[in-house]
Amino acid sequence: MNQRPLSPHISIYRPQITSILSILHRFTGISLIIGAIAFCMGFLAFALGESYWRSFCDVWHMIGGSFWQWCIIFSLHFHALNGIRHLFWDMGKGFDLTTLTRTGYIVVGLSVFLTGVLLFSS
């Protein structure tokens, strides 16, 4: 059998902040879509009447709604802040390694901070 070399695999690379944030940006985008669907379902249940609203709330709490609420709010902050970071990249700014790393950590830190502020202030 012919032994051909394999392409470099993800297992040989050390995770970098840029690749992790790129993957996280995609996951938060998916999370926002799921959150928007849940939000619309909640509005629909509320509009249909009290029994539908109670059923929606029961299901929401049964699937761990508070946890998902935190995830969706973090996703909103992260996706927006990382989107601003991408806008700077579109202008050709911030591509040196130190700026990429620094802005990556700033985006994550601000996302966590803003999520905490929003959820603990209410």
C-alpha cells in the first residue's frame, strides 16, 4: 500500500487565541440564531395567552433557561465586540501579532465583564 503523507492535522498545532476566537465567533453566531428563535417563541407564547406562556416558562426552566440566558447574552456581547474587531481588520488595521493577541483578550474580557454587569445589575 502506498504510504502518502497526511496533511497537517489539528492535533499537531498548539491552539492560538486567533483560531479559538474564530471558532468562538462562529459558535456565538449560531447561539444568537437559537436565542432569536427562543425569543420569538416566547413572544408568540405570550401573545397566545397565559396557558401558553406558562408552558413556555416551564419548558424554559426545565431545559436550564438561566444557563442559556447567560450563554445568549455572552454571545451577543462577544459577537458584537468581535465584529467591531473584524471591522478594523477590514480597514487593514491590527494585523500584527501583539495587537491580534491583545485585542482578542480584550474582546473576551469585555464580553465576560458586560455579561456580568448586565445579569447582576437586574
